[in-house]
Amino acid sequence: MCDCNLCKVPILPILWSDDNFRIVLVTDQNIKGYLRLELLEHVSEIHQLSQSIKHQMYSLLNIIEINLINIFNPDKINIASLGNKTPHIHWHIISRYKHDNFFPESIWSKPTRNNLFENTNEEISNLKHQLTSMIKQQDAEQAFDS
Ligand SMILES: [Zn+2]
């Protein structure tokens, strides 16, 4: 049996998903505007993906970044793919603020402040709505191109 955490159904809220990917809202790290893009299939490195999945992945990263900027107005976006503990392709897309608990270090460093950060219900619902509509629009454009 696979004991990979990302192969299990996530406990965190899923904002969008299709047959290849899901977008999860990370709510357990005391950070506002933090999403994870997770490949559904257990694959560990990007070069193992087909061109079309890679294309979809970068397009989703781009859409996620735009939506985080629109909704959360962060000072910076951080995008990371590590997978040392969970070697299953996933991306962390994180809104960063000069006053967040880790800035300017990575969110995995030791916190230097102790403020509380939570997404509002309105932000979550906007995010869900705008991600879905932008991805739908992108899919329609690609169908038109091919
Ligand atoms: Zn996995």
C-alpha cells in the first residue's frame, strides 16, 4: 500500500480539480493566500510528465499566481517545488507579505513574528470562483487553438 500523503484524499479544502490536478487551500500554516497545486498521479520528477501535462501544470501555476495577486495583493509570490519528504509532484504557491511571520526568509524557516493570519470566507469564495472561471476560459481557448 502506498503511504504517500498526496496519494490520499486531502484533508484540506479542494478549490478546484480535474483528472490531472487539484488545487488545495493550505489553511494549517498560519499564512494567508497559500495554495498547493497537486498532481493526482504519483510521479516524482517533472521530466517524467508528458508535454501536455507539463503545459497544463505551468498554465495552472500562472493562473494561480494571477489570482493570488488579484485577491490577496501580496508583496511577493513564492513558488516552490521540493518534495523531499513527499516525492510526488506538487507546488507551493504562497502569498508573501513584508509583515508575515517569516519574511524575508522562506515560510519553512523559523518565524520571527507571531501574528495570526487567516483567509476570510469572502477571499476563499472569490478564489474558488475566479480560479474556476479562469481555468475554464483557458481550456476553451486551448480547445479553440487545437
Ligand atoms: Zn503519491
